[in-house]
Amino acid sequence: MLQDSSWTTPTLGGGPLDHPKLKADLVFMEYPTGGAVSAFSSISWCACLSYNDYDDNVSLMTKNVLDGFILL
């Protein structure tokens, strides 16, 4: 049995200035034929969606991309 479970919960404080190797790559491409591609390369992207009752930047970007796909 684990006595110390602190390693199971990542708790990086700060931001890119505190952790220069911390990043996420975002891609959005539209094709002339009407298709589009969106990719968020962050392991914790889905985990961040519900932060602050879904009132956060990750949820807003996801909503904007999905709304854009609906309009295509």
C-alpha cells in the first residue's frame, strides 16, 4: 500500500517562466477543399476542461474549435 500518494497528483506551480520546458502545442489547419484539423498536444488537456466549472481558457478554445467545425 502506498504511504505517500503525492507523486500521483501533478502539482506544477507557476507557468512557462518558472518551467521553461513546460508547453503545449496547438494546431489548427483549414484545407481549401473545406476540411480542417485541430490538435491539442497536452496530456492534461481533457483534465483541464472542467477546471473552474468549465470557465477557463482550455474550455473556451475547445468550444471555439468545435463551433468552427459545426460551421464548416
